[in-house]
Amino acid sequence: EKLGWHISEEGFERILEEWDCEQREPNVDDLHQICLDFDLKQFGSGFLSDSRDGIVQVQKVRNVAAPSISQAQYPRMILVTVTDGKQNSQMLEFERQNQISVDTLPGTKIRLKNMKMVDSYLSLTNKSVQVLGGEVDKMIEKWLVERDSLSTGFRVRSFEQGGPPPFIPFEKRHKRG
């Protein structure tokens, strides 16, 4: 907990199961690295409701000042949905910061420090967050599919290009004569 992790007892057991080196016991750095690449919903005990500092996981990042098809466009106002493992919360960029962008991957871990609430949002500033990293494969795969489906270059391939066969209505398939 000194590093900012709030881990449930069951979650701690899951993390230890991920340790694959039988020659030695895991140290704090080993456990920290496992936690970075593990879904926080699997081991987090929750702390956001207590307004304490700690580590959260990015669930989703959006630029609420731009349409969803062109998220990297300026002006920007970043809205980040995060979880402590038990509860979701939203962080909003009230002043320009450079640690989180629309390209920040879901599953990335962030250390919150001295957070301020503005209305119902956690204030996202350079001073209030420290990006620690981490990669949760399932979350990244889903994010890549969603991002690619929204891009302007995305299109359905024709049958000749390896896409699905053309749709033929049932009536036409079985018409005789």
C-alpha cells in the first residue's frame, strides 16, 4: 500500500499465482510489475470513495471537445474513466496537461496524488497524476478494434478481398422458375 496499490486479499492471491519464478519469492518490485500488467478489477480493493491517493486503471479516454470520429483533433478536453478495482470515476482536464492523451491505452495504471474534486469530476492535471504504464492485453485488443472501426480508412472489404460474401435475400435464393 506504500506504493499506492490497494489490493484485496483475494486479489493478492491472484497476483501471487501470476508469479512464475519458482527459484525465489517475489519481491515488491516483482509484484509491482505484475500489478501493472494485470486488470485492476481482478485485484483492487477500492479507495476512491475514501478520497485517498492511490493507483487507478484507465478504462477509457475521450476528447469530449471533439467528435468521436476525430478524437485527436484540437481543441481538446480529455475525459478519463478510471477504476480502483471496485468503483469507476471520471477525471476531467480542466487545465492543459501532457501525461494522458486520447492515445493512452486502456489498462494503463496511474498514480493519483493530491486529487481535487471539481463538481463530480477528479481534476486531471500534471501535478495530480503520474502515469506508471502497464499493458492489459484484453483491454488493448478491444480498444484497437473500436479505434480502427471509427477511423475514416475503415471499410468493409469485398468478397474478392477476403470479406464476407454478398447478401442475397432468402426469397431470391429459393425462387424457382
